[in-house]
Amino acid sequence: MPGPDLFPDDPSIYELRTRAPGPAGALPLTEDLLRTAPSGDLFGLTQNVGMGWEPERANDRQFLILSTAGGVRAPDGKPIALGFHTGHWEIALQVEAAARELRALGATPFAAAVSDPCDGRSQGTAGMFDSLPYRNDAAIVLRRLIRSLPRRSGVLGVATCDKGLPAMMMALAGSRDLPCVIVPGGVTLPPTDGEDAGAVQTIGARFSRGLISLKEASELGCRACASPGGGCQFLGTAATSQVVAEALGMALPHSALAPSGSAVWREIATRSARAVDDLAKRGIPIREILSPAAIRNAMTVHAAFGGSTNLLLHIPAIAHAAGIPRPVVQDWIAVNKVTPRLVDVLPNGPSYHPTVRAYLAGGVPEVMLHLRTLDLLDTRVLTATGRTLGENLDAWEKSDRRERFRTLLATRDGVAADSVIMSPEQAKERGLTGTLVFPTGNLAPQGSVIKATSISADVVGADGVYRHTGPARVFTSENAAITALREGRIQAGDVMVLAGIGPLGTGMEETYQITSALKALPFGKHVALLTDARFSGVSTGACVGHIGPEALAGGQLGKVRENDIISLTINRISMEGQIDFVGFDGQSFSPEEGATVLTKRASNPALAPHPNLPDDTRIWAALQQASGGTWGGCVYDVDSILSAISGH
């Protein structure tokens, strides 16, 4: 059959060598090395000079720079092959900056990459079945790479986005005896005139309902990512993960949320290289930085920022990798009850600043200054600087950098820093309330989560309580739910119940298609959503996720029927909530009576794992279920898994 010439005649292909002289010089070997070093160490030196490293430096101290870099960029930055997303498109530039600094410090840098997917690109597709499972797989591969460079003195992890950065933190946390530092990959800029990358993901739903034209959709979609690198401009999972890396002490002060491609963004990589070198010289491994106190600090900063609910999966996983106790739902409740939200950024509002403004306003250390005043942080913890958190905050408070960035925000955007990152008093005056509520009830006996700050203010009572009672509209696939929305089969007052979308059903896919559509539709604020799936970090509305147990594990959510009456109560003042089945067929009853009815019901016969669920995800789901499930962070706990296999 016709096709391209299999063996075109090109004379240049025959211009090859069968031998070469090899590098000039000699390896810096000693008699002791030759007698005692493993053969791998010796062959490693040969490999070093074979790749072009100077022979006299072949035995310098070694550092590994791991990243999630993706795509192939030309020297001028234009794409030769695209990456999956902007978040990993530019970070090879940070790798280069860090490597040059390590070389200047007399060390030998090595670089390797395990790239990452984009939750935005895979929304509503079968690609979402691999999103959360990827995190565990990537962490395993990253740890294997770390162990495969036996003479490494320390590790830098450069990452940005939803799963790549949590995976990198898990990998470094698990490398307990090594000095390790995270380099956050920064954020992309918002367009001068247009929508952020979260809002623009609703153009399909809005066009389908006649809210925007084809021309508007096309132009908005084109402009949303206004610069080529960095995580999205809102406080979704990517940006929140950067904040958490810094709050844990794994990243340097004021390193999260820097604009990708900028001079300060490169400088963060350079400073991080100096930091990991210093930690190595001082013998400070990551296990001295990660502690229960560091985990609680990160949870507190997460609450103050109003961060993504996906970190409920990632922070426990980082703790597990570090070998320290995983926070449980009661810990999350306790932190969120006492921690005020202090940050006004997308998607929480009220003014919806992009994340780059949070960086200019002072970022994580500025928020921590307020939290320290409230005595909500343990400032004695050690950090990636080799100093305590308290020492870092003292230095930040007096720094010229702090004042100059705050001034930049005022002169460039006309925004006062204190209107982006507020004092507790200012936040209270502006009406900012706590971030996360963890509703229980007969539909969520193990717990659930809602970003209470994202419920539309005009459906919340004057007493700060959101109350909603309505008929259930039951779906067992995201596609069926989004189709119902687009076709107008969901009305104000309904409660959408999306069951069977947890780890066992779909790999715990995100349901941003639905939450973003509800936000974009005029009546959406009058619709509630209950699901055992997770949400995108930019999701808003009366959306309750992570409902446990998941439906396919026998959870009560899977027993809800069409037209059942569901009641939601979310108190944004006391930070408490309930979700209950309270009636059907014209009958009304108490939550306790509803619980009794549910115990007698069978699960929805339509519940089943998605038919296209990959085997890789099925095994991930089984292993994480044996390790504590969703509320355990979807981790692999080896002892629990071995116990389940052996039956003991």
C-alpha cells in the first residue's frame, strides 16, 4: 500500500563513527576508592566524564534535582513539542538555575524528571480516572530515582501543579534521612482583559445555555493563560500545594506563588540550591523538618488561605510518607474552627484577586505573621532555611523585599496589600468566614467536606447558616449529571446526588464540570451537590464532597433514590454541618429515623465501577481502600495491605 518511503536516501546518515578517543584526562581516583568503593561508584565517575563533566570534578558532592518538567522548548521559548500544561512548561529553567548554582558551590548536579498530567485537560474525560492514582505512582518512581543515585547528598524537588507537586512532596518526605528542599514552580498571569483559567473552563456550559456567544467563548478561551508557565491563577490545588509546601517548611520563605518566568522565580531556585547545600553541610535531613507540628502548621495556613479541598488527601499522604501520624477528620475540624480566613483570592472572594497578588502582598510569610499573633502556629519548627519558623518570620517582617513587593502591588495594580492578605480584624469586618466545614449526618457517617466560603452569600441566612432542603436527583456517572444540567433537567431547589464516583468507581475523579456549570448558571446557587468524588480546587457553591464511606464501599449515599428529600445545614459561624436523608413518598422524618430507613435499603443497582476504569486504577483503588481510604489520604500503607492480603 502507498506510504512514505521507508528508507529515504540521505547521504548524511552514513557519516558516522564506530570509535571515539573518549574524554581527555584522568579520573580523581585513589587507592582507597579502588579497593573499597562499590563498582557502581567507580562506573558512575566514568559516566560523569562520558557526559562531558570535567574529570577533575567527577567526584564532587552530588545533588539530585527532580522535576515534573514537560514539553520541549526552543531556546526562544517557543514550543517544539507541547507539555500537558503551563505548570510544567517552564520549570526546566528553574532546574537550570539551581544546577548552575550547585555547580558554582563545588557540587555535581544531576537532573531527572517525572512529568505530570493536567486535571484541567482531563476534566470530563477518561483521563480523569488516572489523575489521583498518578500521584502515588509518581511518588514511587521519584523515590526510586532518588535511591538510584546512591551518592546523592541531597535532593531538590521542582514542581507546580495538582498532582505533580503533592507527589514530589511525598517523595521527598519519604527520603527521611536526606536534606531536601521543594522549589515551587510558580503561577501563570491573568489576562489584562478576560477570564481566569478556572472561569474559562465553564465556556461549554455557558454557551449551551445561551449565556455567551461562540465569538466570546473563542476569545475568552484564547486569552485565559496569559503567560506560558506556572500553575493556574486561582487558589486551586496547584497554588494551594505550593502554599502547603512552604507552610510545612519544605520550601523557602516567600517562594510559593511567584510569577513563572520572572527574575524572582529563577532566584527562588538559586536560593533553594544554596539552601539544600547548606542543609547537607549541616547534616539536617528532611525528617528534622517534617513533624506533627509542621503538619498542623500547614493545615492552619491552608485554612487561613481558604485552600483547595484536595489537600485533605495530600497533607495526610505527606505525613504518611514522612512516617508521622496522619491527621484525621477531627483534626481538620479543630483547626478550621479556630483559624480565620485571611486571604481574598480566586475562587473565594469577596474581591477575587489572582494568586500573583497574594504573592506580592507577602504570600505565606505574611499570612503566618497574622497567625503567629493569634498564637495558632508552632514557630519552633525547623525549616528548609536551617532556621526556625520564628526566625524566618522575624527576618521577613523586617525585610526590604516585603515592603518593595507590597509597593509594587499598589503601583502596578492599584491594590493595597492589606486588602488581599488581611489582619483578623480586617477579615472580620469584610465578612470573611472560615474555610472548610466537615458535615456529618446519616448520609456521611464517616464525614464529608464543603468549602463553606464558596457558598453564595445571598443564599446564606443572616445568622450565617446555609439551609437547603430539596428533592434528590440521582446520578451514577458524571456524564449523566452534566447532561442533565445542559438539557435543563435540573431546577432551583434540587439536590444533585452523584454517587459511585469515589476511588472504587472512577479513581475519585474531580467533578469540576458540574460545579463550574452550577456557578455559571443563574439558578446554580439554589442547587446543592452531594458526591463521594472530589472537587477541583476552584470549585464553588453548595457542593459537598469526599462523602464517606463511598457508595461502592457500601456508603449510604449509594442508597439515595430519585425524589428522596435531602436536608443540608452548613453553619459558617460555628463551622459545623449536617447532610441527612429526611423524607420520601410524602413522608417526613428525623435524621435518626432516616438512618434506620437507609440501613434497610439496598444500594442503587446502577452503581458500578466505570466500565472504562483502567486496571492500574482498579488496583490503586483496592490498595488505598485497604490503607484507610479517602480520609486516610488514599495512600499505600504497606503494613495494612500485607495484613489484608494475609488475612491477619
